Amino acid sequence: MKRSAVSVPSNVAEGFRRYHNKEFRQFLYIALGSCAELETQVIITKELNYIDSKVEKELLEILDHICRMITNLIKKL
């Protein structure tokens, strides 16, 4: 989960430093993939009873917000 969580902003930052919007967009899609991976890991973590439903809901809401921000950024490029 730590790797997935770090991967999201890392891909945004790496793509931002590229010189073309097409490359930046590709890295944003990779960041969205990492968000989906992290979302799956949160759900599995709940199913394994490592976290409770309240924590799961909070984490999924944060992830949803981040995914929407990235998606909106992709649309603006």
C-alpha cells in the first residue's frame, strides 16, 4: 500500500517535468492506475479485518477525490 500511495504523486511529478503534454497525460493515466491499485488494496485490507468500515470509507473517499482531481487535470491538457 505504501508503494502504491507513493506512486500516485510520484507519477504526477515525473510527468509534470516532461516537456510535452502527451507525456504528462500518460503519467497521469499511470497515476490513475496506481489509485485503482490502492483502492483495491484498501478493500482487501478491510476484508482481511486489518481496518474497520469507517477507516475504509474515509480512505476510499480520499482516493475518489484524488482520482477526480487527476481526471480533471487530464481533461484540461
